[in-house]
Amino acid sequence: MPLPHRCDLLIRGARVVSVHTGEARPADVMITGELVRALARPGAAVEAGQVIDGTGLLVAPGYVDAHMHVESSLLAPAEFARVTLPRGTTTVLADPHEIVNVVGRDGMAWMIEQGRATAQTMLWAVPSCVPSLDGFETTGFRLTTEDIAEMLTWDDVLTLGEVMDYRGVVGGDPRTMGIVREARRSGVRLDGHCPNLSGDDLNEYLWAGIDSDHTKNSAAVAVEKAGLGMTLMLQEKSLSPELVRVLQELPVLPDFCLVTDDIAADVIMDRGHLDHIARVALEAGMAPLTVLRSLSLHPARRLGLDDRGVVAPGKRADLVLLRSMTDFTPVAVVCGGKVVGPADAPPRAAAANPFGASVNLAPLTEADLAWRVDLPDGRYVFRCIQVNPEDTYTLPGTVTLAVRDGVVQWEGVTALLAVYERHRRSGRRAMVPVTGFELGRGAVATSYAHDSHNITVVGTGARLMCDTANWVIGAHGGMCVQLAGREPARLRLPVAGVMSDRGAEEVADGVRGVREALHAWGWRHRNALMSVATLPLPVSPQIKLTDLGLVRVSDRTWEPAVVSPAPPEAGDAVGRPGA
């Protein structure tokens, strides 16, 4: 039977890339409705309502992000889609655990509703860890097993979100395992989060039914996980030349995915989304076809989306037109059979914000920055958190500080991290020294702080810490950096304290300002925002601070703030590593 001679959209003169064979063959792509109707011989007589001249271009499948958080862009869903869809990201699987930790089920329902209004396909994971580590932090909401069971039945939900309490899985924590069992009964996929989990512990995690991981692992552990059939989801910080080399040297290359996980608005606007991750993968030595397959076919299969991830008749017409297989930023994008508007399209109207009063915390005074301890006057060795310039992994260290009248004398010796509970007006707070960077006089405060999103402040002076925190509280959420002698850098995040209701361009400008101020202060991290925002995340190794205290992550235990009295000869030694 001959092919039809009519279609809605025709792409002429291009070569079509097969993610199955790696070939790029000349063909005219016929699109009817949302689907690819046929790959016709070049120059076939076809009438079309719209024609794209693809001469000299490649047609490839649209990109599928199998693990990400819309909130980490700091944009509402419509704005996120507006700026990522022209970059080729036609489908996302989003885990909204940031907003759900603040406002609960209503937050996820709002995100789903907002996502349906976009051309981008937004699919969802039900957060498994709200809170991320039960009993170790205060969140605005706590999902029960019953909540999760119901939410797994909602339209557009495909997976159980990343099970971050991997120690709870390995140790058989009743709440965690109840959630996992409920997800298995529902028949959804279970996404994981288990950095460097290996050996017997990894066996237990897989036995529970959790079969993906997007965290940073050593090359050896990544190969171990891939060898056991775990789907590796490689984000930017994981894409080292060593890991790429080791994977490509295996007898069979695993079907891994490239994912974004957390990318802020300024990175999207300046460098891209999944197309940026593709560029990083290429620079690390990954073969171009491998990159394409890990952006399209593999994540589509992982999510059970058999209708996309390839360019073939009967499949969804989510397509990118590329200049070459070494440039993954599209010349044009087709999504659901329709040509996507340009990347510089005007911002969408600000989304209605039902979560604009989520910061329930009175303004701080300098007295609220006093670190009080039940110790007699003297000098003590305190536990500290040591940060590094590369990733969010932290080490326990020590700092020697004096105590006078029950107050730790930290100013002038070390930076201080303070976390203030902002959901329930409990007045809870906790403090710990932070070392690893040489910082001048300054402070940063943020309501976007994984995953409980309590007000998190780091600074070298109480007055500046107080000022930055109070701006965030007064703004009903946001980020603020104040350095001595400089204008503050500020970004409002009024949607539950984790997202903006403004256009992507404006948000990106604000993020750039915050990032530049952090670097100028001395917080010289490859992703300074994420470095600060994960300091209260009690499932991120190795030691973190919540509003309830200092957590030793790998052991799921509390870490004492005081290590020992200081020996008589001790000086103010900042940042000495210690177990």
C-alpha cells in the first residue's frame, strides 16, 4: 500500500538518525497529528500544512530527562518548560519533593496542574522521603504511607521518587520499607539515591526493588551497580573522563541515562539543559551516538514510554533538528507534532501562587545568632562541617573555640552555619562551624535548602547573618548574600520559598548575582548554590546540620557538637579533619 500523500507537518531534506543502528539516512519526515506518520523517500510528492527545510540537518528524537526537580531551576513549571523545550527537552520525569516538603500533597497537585498547561510532557514521581530522614529534621509536611499510596494513583505519575534514606532501606526501617512495599504493590518503578552504596548493602537495596541511581559514585561502584542491572543516571558532576572511559571499556555498554537532577535558571539560560549535559558528556570522552541514546531511547525505556525516544512511524513526534552529532543544542524542535516557539519567546504570565505565606518565622535578632551551650567557661574542641570546592560531600572536622558565659565565641575564628525551623513556629535552631573556604566578612541566607527548606544561614559575623536572614523572612522566601561594603545580592522565591513567580530571564539574573557574590566572598565552589543549599540535607554524606542538630549521615545518628575539652596548649585551629 502506498504511503499517504498528505500530512500536517513535513521535514524535508534532512537525514534521520536511528538510535537503534546508529545510521543517519536521508528521509522526509511526515507528521500527522502528534505522531510520525512515515519516513518517506527524499523528495516524495507530499502535501503538507507546514514544511520545515531540514537541508544539512539531522533529525533525532527529543530528549527525555528521567530524573530532575523543576523546583531546582527556581522557576515555576510553565517558565521551566518555556526555556527548556526549545533546548530539546521534550519530556521530563519530575520529582517535586522540594515543594512537597514545604506544603505537602497540595504542592504536588499544583505542580501537576501547572505542568499540564505546557507543551512539554511533564510526568511525575511521588516523593518517597518527606521528610528526607524521618525524625532528624522538621518539614512543613510529612507524607504517610497512605498519602503515597493514593498519590501513586494520580494521573501522570510514573514512579516512586528517589529513595534517599538508603540506610533506612538497608537497615529495614519500618516506615521506609512500608513506602517501598506500597510502591511495589502499585506496579510503578522505584527510583534510587544511594551514593557509593556497595557490596552487601547494595544487594539489600536492590532486593527492595529500587533499581536506579543518579548520585555520584566512584567508577568502581558505578560499574558494580551497572553490572547488577541498576540504571545509572549520570548528572553533570558524575561525568568524569575516568567514569566515561571505564564504562566504554566494558564488554557491553550499559543502558544509562543522562539527567539534569538540579540545574538552576542561570545555567539553563547560559549553557542549556540536557543539551548542556550532552556537551559535558562529549567533553568527558563519551561517543556521540552513546550520548544521543542516553538522552532519548534509554530514558524513554526506563520510564516505560514506548511511544517516544526514537524517530519511527507510529511514535510520538518529539524531534530535534541538529547541525551535527557533536552539537546537541537544536536548530529547531518539534513536540507532539507542533513546532516549538523560539527560545527567546516572552515569559509566561506569572503563575497564581497559593503558597506565598510559607515562611513562618519571626525576624531574627542578634541574640538569635548567639550559639548557646551548657558548658562551663573554657576552651573546647567542637565538631565542624568541612566543605570542598567540587561536590556536596562533607567531612567531619574540628575547631577549637572558647566558651564564655554559656556562649560559644566563634566570631573572628570560623564561619558559622545556622538552621532555623520555618514551618511550625517551633523556635528550633541549630548551629555548627563550617570550614573549607577562606571567607571574608559576609553572610548568605536561603529558604531554598534541601530538603526541609528551613532558613539556612552561613556567615562570618552575627550582624550580617541577621540581616540576610531577615531579608529572606521578609520576602517570604529567597536567597540573599551580604558582603561588607557591597550591595546585597538578592533573589525572591515566594512560591513556598523554593520557586519564583517571575520570568526565567529575571530569575537567572538574580541567581547570577547570588552566585557571583558567593564567589566574591570566597565560597569558590563549582556549584556554590547547591553547596550551601545541601548543608542541611541529612541524607547527603557525610555530616550535615538540620534544625534538630548535627547528623552523621552514614550511621543515621546524632553527632555530638563537642568533641572534647581543648588541651591547655591548643590554639584556635580551624578545620582540622577528624573522624
